[in-house]
Amino acid sequence: MKRQMIMTWLGLALLGAPACGQQPPEPARETLNSRLAGDLAPTHDPVIIREGDTYHVFSTGHGKRLIETRTSTDLVTWKAGDPVFTALPAWASQAIPGSNGMWAPDISHVDGRYRLYYSVSTFGSNRSAIGLATAKTLDRSSPDYGWRDEGLVVMSTTADDFNAIDPNFIVDRDGRHWLALGSFWTGIKLFELDPKTGKPKDPKAKPISIARRPAPAGAPAPVEAPFIIDHGGYYWLMVSYDYCCKGVNSTYYTVMGRSRAITGPYVGKDGSKLMEGGGTIFLRADLQEQQRWRGPGHAGWLHDKDGRTGKNTDYVVYHAYDRQANGAPTLRIAPVIWGDDGWPVAQY
């Protein structure tokens, strides 16, 4: 992560002071994000799920903490827990030499077990792999608690045109199982899975392309972190554009497109195609550079049935870089409302 640029005390004071003759800014409105408390950082690439009365967030690991965990009973106050793993599985160390971490998990509940997909890679390389771990419960106090690694799901090498990180699992309306994934290269891919194993139904099948950002040969094409939601007769694809992992200099933002078919084509509100770098902006940074939250992205989703609010509520979970904490990647959660035009709006 790049260092935040140093600012003088005088510069900070000037940024915070209204110009002569201007009214001071109005107080910030209260949101769920403004009330979040507890262990919020470092949180990178979060996903969220609820089991019983407890919300669970899983995110990219740090050091020997391979996949971070956090819990809350009210979505407001969060407590960090033990990591899912403290060492890479042997298959992952052999498949991806030089890797020592787990990135960008995805959590779901399928046929009585939780499925945790995770990424293993090295920064900037597409020699990458997605693995799968399963558990009967997320409750660490239960005698049934424990993760079982199920091994390799999808791998990419320098011979491939995609990067096997950032997994997201979904079951479509016909009961077919899918895994979206991808980062840079030729964009976001979709693999059909065997419902019993959670691994590719046909290992030789070519993945389906659902989003990309065309660029000249050799130029970066920053699109990653897919997440697909089923709502209102459409599938909605979220992806992050531009650059994460640079602290307050991160330029990440999240766009969305929708499609009647899970395989696409996904288009934004204006008809722009995600296969052509289009879409509709869903999450973006505070627009003035002096403001606090930078680079919001790598979004996950929770459709909370009769949860904290006592009614069905959608939430988007994501990370943003906190200017007031040296650019620390921090947990952010926002309720989502669906507008009269059928498109979602995050209340962040």
C-alpha cells in the first residue's frame, strides 16, 4: 500500500475551514456507515452472511491470518475473530509458488453446509487459483464447528487470458450453480459448477465472458471483484473499476449492470455494455479529494430476510480507504433501496 502524502498542520486547518463569507458545512447525516464501531480495520474484499442472530464478515487475510473473520449481532458493532486458516493448504503452496496468503473470499450456504471460496495468487500475476473450504456451522462455540478444505476449484496460468481470483457463487432461478471470477486480463468470467462438488461441471468447458474493459495491447484493463445478485427478474452484476490497494490514492469504484440471463449481456441504465467497459456507477468515493472515504469497492451483498430490521432488507458490504487512518482499508455497510426505475441505490 502506498504511503499517504504528508500534509502540514496548516494545510489541514485550511482544508477544514470555510472560506470567508461562506456558511460552515452542514453536519453529516446519520447512516449505518456513520454508526459502525468496533473492529473495522483492516478489512479488504469483504463478504457478509447471517447465521441465526449473528452476522459474519469474511475478508482478505493479513500475515498468518488467512481469511479474516468478524461478527456482529446488530450490524453496527463488530468484533474480530480467529482467522479461518493460519497456513495454506499443501495443494495451494504447490500450485502457486511464492504465495503466502488468501484473498477475496466468498461465502454462501448450500445444501446444509457453508461454502467459502477463496483466492490464492501473487500480486500482479495471473498464475492464480481458487480453492473451496466448507463447514457445517459458522458458530465457533458449536461442537460441529470446523472448516474442511475441499481443494482446487479453478486455476489460471500465464497461458490463460483470465485471472482466477475474486470468486462469487450464485444459484440461478433454474437451480444451476455458477462461479463468477476475474481480475484484469480479459475481464470477468463465468463457470458452471457441479452442484454436488462446487467445482466446474465440465473442467474443459470454456468460461463465459460477462464483463471486460477493452484496452490497447499491453495496457492495464482494471475490472475485477464480480458479485451477481438475483432481483426483480434480472441478474445484477457488480464489478470494481480502476485501482485498489493504494491507500487514499486508490481510485476504485463500483459499477453495476443487469441482464435477463445470468450469462449476460449485462448493461447499465444508459444501455452501456459491461463487456465494453460500461455500466452504471453504484459506489464511488467522496468526490472532493479532502473528504474521508476513498476507493470504495470489492462489494458483496446480503439479502437479509427478516433480520435486523424485522423485514427483508438488502445491504451492500465493501471496503473503503480511510483518509483519517492513514488509508486503512475499512469495513463499510450500506442499506440498499430499489428505486422506482427498478435500479438499486446504496444509502451510504
